[in-house]
Amino acid sequence: MDQASDVPPPELPGLAFLLVQLGFHAGWEFGERLAPLGLEQRQAGMLVRLAANEGRSQQAIAELLGINATRMVFLVDELERLGLVERRRNPADRRSHALYLTDAGTAMLARVRAVTVDHEAQMSAGLTSDERTQLITLLRRVAREQGLGAQALPGIPPGRRARV
């Protein structure tokens, strides 16, 4: 088969269109699933990433997630108001705060993970286990090649500005 026949006809959507279309759909569906928990997607994402990096400084976690300091402060403030996260003085550097999940945050994390499992099962229902694994592998490679960090939260990548 030559490469020309591997290209979809112009009337069919290509990779970028499908990724955008699926991204919006998956994001909307996930948001709907999180709503009964009283969380938004960015808050749920932060809980998952924080659980894997608990005790690190707020600044270090922001860098890992690829978000600026101002956005990080607002996000942590929201989660703190919800009683899910707490800031503690960083014993290694008293000028910074380390982040920890509260007991309520740990319980919420379990609920978020259950919602995530259900959401991923619904999104990949038409795939075999091998196809799902292959798709995840390929999407991770595409994301990496686009400079998106494995831990980054969805949104505008660091170093890029939103179009006005």
C-alpha cells in the first residue's frame, strides 16, 4: 500500500480534527461525571497529581504540572476552601509551603479515580484491550513530541499564550 492511500479522503476528518473533537467530547463527559462530586476537571486533575507528589513544595508541583504560580495559588486556594488540600510549612525551606491531601482529599481522590475508571471504560468501549493499550501508547508519543509533559494539566502549554 503506498502512502497516498494511507491518507484519508479530504471529506473525512483527519487526526487533528478528530483529536480536538474527541478532546472536547471527553472533557465535557468527564465534567458531567465530576459535577455530582462538586469538582471541576482541573481540581480533580490537581488532586490526582498532588497525590503522586504529596509533600513537595507548591512551586515544585506547579512546575511539574506546567502551570504558572498565580494559577497554582488560585487552584490550591480552591481545594483548600473545599477542605481537600492543606499547605504546611516546608521543613526544608520555611519560605515555601508543601502540599498535602487532607483526609477528605484522600476520600475525594478515591471517588475521582472511580469516576475516571468509568469514564475511560465508556470512552474506550469499542476497543479491545490491546487496541486501547496501543492507542494510549500512540497518544502519549504524540503528546511527548508536541512538548506536553506527562504530568501537565490540560490547558495551554507552558510558554504559549492564549489567542486573544
